[in-house]
Amino acid sequence: MVHLLHPKSLWAGLCDYTALHCKRRGPNTHRMSKAAPKKTAAAPPPGCDLDINDPQVQNAAIRIQASYRGHRSRKEMKEKGPPRVIENLKDVVLIEGSAAKLECRISAFPDPFIRWMKDGVELKDGPKYRYVFEDPDIVALVVRDGGLPDLGKYSISVKNPFGECSDSARLLIEVPAKIEKGPESTKAKKGTTVNLTALISGEPAPDVGWAKDGEDIEEDDRVYFNIGNDSTTLTIKKVTPADAGKYEIFVENSLGMDQSFARLDHLRLEGAFLPPLSPFLCFCFYFCFLSLQTKRTMLKSVILIGGAQKGTRFRPLSFEVPKPLFPVAGVPMIQHHLEACTKVPNMKEILLIGFYQPNEALSHFLVSAQQEFKIPIRYLQEYAALGTGGGIYHFRDQILSGNPEAFFVLNADVCSAFPLNEMLSFHRQLGSPDSFLMLGTTANRKQSLNYGCIVANADTHEVLHYVEKPSTFVSELINCGIYLFTPAIFHHIGEVFQRNQKELLLEESTNGWQRAEAIRLEQDVFTALAGQGRLFAYKTEGFWSQIKSAGSAIYANRLYLNCYSQCHPERLAENRPGGPTIRGNVYIHPTALVEASAVLGPNVSIGKGVTIGAGVRMPHRLLSYPSAQDHTCVLNSIVGWDSTIGRWARVEGTPSDPNPNDPYAKIDSETLFRDGRLTPSITILGCNVTIPAEVVILNSIVLPHKELSRSFKNQIIL
């Protein structure tokens, strides 16, 4: 409540306060040596005849001062107070070898003293546990290099002079399936019992399987296996000569898999006659041995999908779905990557690494992709943007689970023929486990400045020099963002991480450890490896392009549709009696409804549930997912989900394809504005946009959920 004071009382109170203040100072408290002029008493306000020497007036002034001081004290007490937890800590699942972040939101004034504890023991801020303060009221604890010892209850204590509060949560650990100690090879006589035991670990508890000579073991009363908390034992009773062979154990959970093997040899009885083997049988046994050795090789793939960031050039297309799931040529963008990876022999697992928050769209895609490709596909979420090298280093234990021979790393925002098998064959010809391979292609001199440039030996293909986006011309061979690494790459990335830690050791930064893990393969690793005989380049003659902007998505759509005509012609629409007219490469989803009088193509993709009316014209590089009414024309445009284009309307953009007369030209990433004006480019309609009949939308961007009423040209409709 605000009290309004009478002007006379206020004047009296202020005069009294001034008199008291001057009296306390005394005559010699001023700094000037010259005597200060004597101040005259302040004149009362006009119409005020109060006598400030009147005892009643003085008592009123004292009450006014006391009221003001009390109001100020109550205000300060209201702002100050014991701390409170506004958003509680939440349980966090930590994957072994990675980092976890426990955070909560607090309200406290004055600033409180923060303590973090694990199972009642205080944690000191340092390399293992990092205190993080974000924004004015968010506090967090980052637990690095997580393992089973980090499992437990974590609590925070917040204390200031007015009180104390606390909160707690649990840190749960997930550990990839692993064989701590494999079974040992042994020999046995006929009729004896053999036990092959392996020590295993993993959380969740892994599934266990045994195989003999590559075939799963069918359990019975004589041959069976038991699974304990940390071990598994295969028992073979009454051993026969047929039991001799190679026995393999496989363990797998949602985070990874591992395998090991042992041999069981049969001891023949003393005095038994064993006929000599012919040279032909020896050759057969040797060939089988080589086949088993080849079968042991295992490969993995990692796809870097990034995350949601401000100012992305792909908006508004990425408002509804993450960019890697945006449909290109009828399927999500990264499905082309998955399809290429699954065609590589002995590919056992595909990992997606990024910092998107898991959502329904991503989860549904992972489930459907695993069902389609029959291979484990998992998403590993970074706690922050860690760069192209930091992400794979952060999840190195998951990548190395199962002891892969090598692993591919692919950036999600590239469109390519993905010559992965050719890269693998070339890498094996190098014959060095400490060699790494990058895919390269040719660009013209001007556009090469926009990419990582590779200087390679023409005979050995060794990378002699590497520069990321140079300011002057270096080479026409550019980096495609597709790599083949052996496990030895983590040694070189680890050196960068250690160097970053040392540089940040003396800095008082709340996100110092995050910055240490932010590693770029291109600038931090490849530049150092060039010229050391370890980094090589494989040049592809197939198609390749980046997908950075909406215009590049249309170009990628054209490239993939051209690829369909050679490797997947069944995916392309054909001219049939009673159907629409198809010109060139066109993809039509089976659920789409297209009138027979429509003309589609070339380079058109029609999405799920789309309705195309009579007389519609959709020529030239369209990636379309709308409902188009009769006699509309859509050209060089992307139309979002659930959008409607009215009758006789025209939606048109300006193509941004590479120069067709230059075989090495790449698509340019145009800036949104040029000379203060919107750069002419393709037209983009976000989801749920309604275009009325008989209007023209030219070179414009329309954000989602808009209902237009007129024509627009070269505008962004917010």
C-alpha cells in the first residue's frame, strides 16, 4: 500500500531531517578550509503557515521519517530472503565414458553459497566435477568420464545469510555390453565335460548368445549355457569329435555389442591311427580359416546430425521437423546415408550423434529405420554442441564397443553417391591401421574457397596440406565431409582435447570443459595430420553437394532423383493410361492423389497424402508436399505440409542451381539479403499456409500458419 503525505507535513519532515543531518556533521566536517557560507532556512511552501519549531510539527516529522525508514527496511527484507528451488533436479541417465549434466533453477538474494554432494560427500570443482553457473538463476554440475562408480544420489545445498535449501536427484549409469574376459581355448578327450566361461558386463543387462563355427547353438541336455550377473558359461557334456571347432560368444544391449571366441580341440586317444591329410584337404582347411578370420571384421558408421541452432539457413523448413529428417527425394535426408551404410559388408551398427532433444519424430524414424534395414541404429545426444570431432571423441567408448576394424563418419548435410565400399577397398590397400581416409571431389577455383581444400600427392594420394575455407586459392580438390577412420584417430583427437584443457586451465570460465571438448576435425585434427603420412584422400567422380539452405535441398532432390533412375527405377513414377503426365524424374508417394490432367516434372517429389488437382503444372525442380487445387502452377518452390494453393494461383521462385556449363561448379550458398534487398531465390511456404485463388507468390518466404490474401513479390511474410 502506498501512503500519500500532505505537502505541508512532507516539507516539515524534510526540513527536520536536514537540520538533524547538519547538526550531526558539525562545523568542522567539511573539507574546505574557507568557512562555508551560512545556509538560510528553507522557506515553507506557498500557503503553508506551519511553525517547524512547534513540538507537534516536530513529532509529525519524526513519524514521517520513521515511516519512510520502515518502508525501506520492509522493501529490503522482501527482496532478501532464504533461497528457493524453482525447478528441481531431475534424474539423469549417464552413458559410460560420456558426461552428464545435473541442473536446477534457484532464486536467492543475496547470492548464495553452492555445494554439490554425492551420497553425502562434498564434490570439489575440478576436472572430474565441474560447477557451472548459467544465466542468473541456473546452477549445474557436469560429471565427466562417467562410469559405474559415479552411480548414486547427487544433492545440492544452497545457503545464504537468510536460510538454506537443498534438492537431490539420482545419476543412473548405462554401460555398453562388454566381454571383460573371453573364454579360453582348451582341449578335451572324448566323453569328458568342457566348460567355456566368459566374464561380461553391461547396463542394461546384455543379451547373450553362443555360436559354433558361425552357427547359433541350439541348447539341449548335452550342450547348454547359463547366464549369471557377470559371467556366462557354455557347458558341453560327453564331448565328441564333432564338438571340436570355434566357439563364439556375443553380448549386446541397447548401447553396444561385443564378441569373443575360443577353440575347442579334440584329443585323440593314445594309439589311435589318424590318416595323413592330403594337400587338397589342407588347402580347404586353410581357406576356411581365412574365411573365419574375414568374418570377424566389424565396421560401424557414425552420422553427425548437428542440432537446432539460431539463424539456421534451413528455416522455416526445420521448424516442424529436425533438418536431418526433412524429406529429400521422398525420404528423410539421412535415410540416404543409412541406405549407403547398410550396403557395406560387415556393417554392424550405425550411430547418430547430435544435440537435438529426442522427440517423437526422431524416435519414430529410428524405430522404422531399424525395421527396414535390419541393423542396430541408435541416437547419442551430446550435452552441448561439441563439433565434428568432439562428438565422436565424447562417445568413443560406444563407437569402439565390439572392437570394430574401422568406422565411417558422415556429415548429415551432404548429398552424395556415398562410395563407401570403394573407400573401404582403397583404405585396405594402404595396409596401415594408423591411416585415415577422407572423400574429396573437384570444385572450380572460385568456389573452392568455400570448402576445406586438400593438397594431395598425385601418386600416393597422401594429404600433404589441408586448409579449411582459405582466403586465397589452394587447391581444386575439396573435402566432402565423409571419412573412414580406424580407432587410432582417437589418439590424435585426444591430443587436441588435452591441449585445450591446458589452455583453459587458468581461465575462470563456467563452460571451460565444454569448450575443451568442442573439437573440429577439419581445423584441429586434419591440419595437424597433413604431411605426416597418415591422412589420405580418395577422389570421387560421383555426384556430391552440400545441403545448407532450402535452395540446395531442391538441387539435392534433383541429384537423388537422377540416382533413382539408375539404381532404384521402381521408385520413380511412370506414364500410365488414366494417370498424370510425367516428364523426367518424378517421385510420387503411394498415398498421394493426383488428377489425370496434371503435368508433373521434371525433378518433382510429391509427399505423403498430397492432393494435386486438375490441370496443375509442376515443372522444374520442385520439392512439394501441399494440396494444390485446379490449374495452379508451382515452379522452383518448396511447399510445406498441410498447405493449400488456390485455383489458378502461381507460386514461383528463382532457381539457384550450379552453372550447367561448368562440370566442377557447386551450388552457391546465397546470403538472404543483398544490397538491402531480399536475394531472389526459391519460394518457400511453411507448413499450414493458405494461398488464395488467382494470386502470384514470387521469390518469397512465408512462415508457417499464415493465410495470405493477396500477391507478394520478393518478401518475407512473418
